[in-house]
Amino acid sequence: AKAGGRNRYSFYTPSLQTAALARMRLSNDLRYALQEQQLHVVYQPIVALQTGKAVKAEALIRWQHPQKGWISPLEFIPLAESSGQITAIGDFVFDQALHQVAQWRQSLDPEFQISINQSPVEFQSDPARYQRWLEAMEAQQLPGQAITIEITEGLLLDASEKVVQRLLEFSAAGVQVAIDDFGTGYSSLSYLKKFDIDFLKIDQSFVRNLQRNNSDHALCEAIIMMAHKLGLKVIAEGVETTAQADLLREAGCDFAQGYLYGKPSAAADFLSLPCCACAP
Ligand code: C2E
Ligand code: CA
Ligand code: CA
Ligand code: CA
């Protein structure tokens, strides 16, 4: 940018244009990412806090761009949403994850589960698509319980007919539902009794300062207590230290996910994580 220019707009305008242009280029590149096999699914273990064993994994998407290297989903999921590519990408993640969980239910644990993220835009896409998901599960003889769908609070705040219908269909099929990033979005909790929710995932921002910050500790305890009274299980996100894990276990938290147990990793490396090594 011409930072030294005299015109006071010359600094801002080109950089905004550059950013928009970069987004357009990236969005364009994303069109080829699927067919060029640049997208990969990695898996992060979710352990039972009582045993330390992995009982679940979250599927997380990665994009290895041929020139730019690894690009974060936080950057390209919004692009995929506005270009309509989110459904093709979501179907790719689902196919991979389904195949993986079927395999792990044979080799690791017959009850093993997989968690799949659904952004609000994707969740409101073509119903026929989700019908195919349910059929694919049936074809693989996987019960609904093998799959957890992670959605965010915002989606349920003023849930559209489409959203309500989708949740009912998933629940009827036994598919579990988790509220991702719980506690970061909205003050209303009434959706928790309105919908069939199975898990709350405590956002990592509450877990990060668990030892140092009394109010974060109090919030975690309160979330866990409330969830249990409503019959929901709790997963703590972003657990990086044994001290955090200990506090969460004492507070009655059910599951934990974070670098302490394993970073998101390729399926081939997943089984060598200590929390998977001798799972039941
Ligand atoms: P998320 O669903 O909240 O996923 C958790 C994020 O926290 C992941 O980032 C994970 O790598 C990171 N994380 C896990 N443990 C730790 C820890 O101990 N410390 C810290 N600092 N971070 C940890 P990631 O993989 O970069 O994904 C970012 C977001 O992108 C996800 O947030 C999710 O919203 C979205 N995303 C990822 N994969 C998909 C996908 O397949 N579909 C959709 N719609 N969104 C996805
Ligand atoms: Ca998630
Ligand atoms: Ca349920
Ligand atoms: Ca999260």
C-alpha cells in the first residue's frame, strides 16, 4: 500500500480492496480444493474425565493450499458459506467421518462416537442432503448415537421451521446434538428446554484461566450443574493442563478435549495417542 501517500484515503482504500481481492482469490481456489484433494479431515480425541480414555473424536477440516500452505477453517468456512460450497465440503467431512467412526467402532471401541461441526448456513441447507446422511449411516449399519452434530447457540435463538425440523429428524434417528462454544453467544437459555440437546461444550475461553480466575471457575461449575439437572452431558474444550483437567473433574465435568489429550491429527496417527492406546 502507498502508506506514504498524501491523500488520506490512499492508505485505507487499497488495503481494503486488497483484502477483498484476496478473499475472492481464496474463494476461487476453494472451488478446486475438493477435486484437487487439498482438503483433509483431522480428528481430536474427546476423553471421559473419569477414565482418561477417548470415547469420541471431533472431526475438523484442514485446507492445504498449494501456495499458501495450511489455511484455517475460521478463514475458509465463511467463504464456503457465501459461495455455496459449504454443502459439498460438509458432505466430504461427513463421508470421511462416517468411514472413520465405523472403523474405530471395530478396532477401538464398539461405542465410539464422532462429532461433526455444522455451521448455521449449512444446517439450513437442502433437507434431502441430510436424508442421504441418514441413509448412509443405515447402509454402514451405524446407529444415530455414533454421530454428534455440533451447532452453536445462535442457530437456536430464533430457530426457523427448517432448523426445528432438522433437529427433530436427527433426534428421531438417535443422532446426538451438542451446543458448541457454550456460554459465548447469548444470554437466553430457554432453548435448552425447547430442543433435544445432548451435550454442552464449555468454550475454551472459560477453561483457559480456570486456575487463576475465580469467576471462570464459578461459571464452569454452574454450567456443569445446570447441564446435569437438565440431563445433558458436558464437554470442556481447550483443556491444556492437568490442573485444568483436575478442576473440571472435581466440578463433575463428564468429558474433556484439548491439547493435553491430543492435538487434531490424521486418522492414521489417532490410534497412537495415549488416550486411545488401550481404550476399552
Ligand atoms: P471449534 O468447533 O470450536 O473447534 C475447536 C477448535 O479449537 C479447533 O480449531 C481445535 O484445533 C482447537 N483446539 C482444540 N484443543 C485446543 C487446545 O487445547 N487449545 C487451543 N488453544 N485450541 C484447541 P480449528 O481446527 O482451527 O477449527 C476452528 C473452527 O473452525 C472450529 O471451532 C469450527 O467452528 C470450524 N470448523 C472446523 N472444521 C469444520 C467443519 O468441518 N465444518 C464446519 N462447519 N466448521 C468447521
Ligand atoms: Ca466444534
Ligand atoms: Ca438426543
Ligand atoms: Ca468449540
